[in-house]
Amino acid sequence: MINKVCTVAAMAVLVALQPSAASATDSSAPSDQKGTQAKPDKVKEKMICHRETPTGSVRPVRICKTQAEADADAARAQQQLDNMNEMRRTG
């Protein structure tokens, strides 16, 4: 039971520390040589939002990501957790 709680807590910390893929994209970049921007896709991905209270704060913040971003963050957090567990077993 304690191991599961520690695992979930470690994953939450890792996900919270990862930069968002949305902030890394630059939507102001021109799409062709004339400087015009590309038309946005007609199909928008559904945004998934939740509230998190940052460590040291009492005010929750709203975190919104697309499903693809949330899946990528979860996979990255799981990989980091697996790496930490592997280091613990071998070290």
C-alpha cells in the first residue's frame, strides 16, 4: 500500500515538473515565404482540464492539455519512474 502511494506521488511530481508541449510551440511562425500564417486545422483536439495546487500554495491552478499532451506526459513520467526503480534495484 505504501509503495503504491509513493509510486503515485512520484509520478505526480514528475508530471508536474515536465514542461508543457503547448508552451514550446510557436504559433507565430510563418508557413510560407510571403509571411502569411497557415490556416488552423478544422479539427480541434479536445482539451482536458484539471485543478492542481502547487507545492507551497493554497490556491489551485487550472491545468489544460490536449489528450495527446496528457498521454505524452504520462508516458514520460512512467519512463522516468521506471528508470528510478531500475537505479534503486541496481544501486
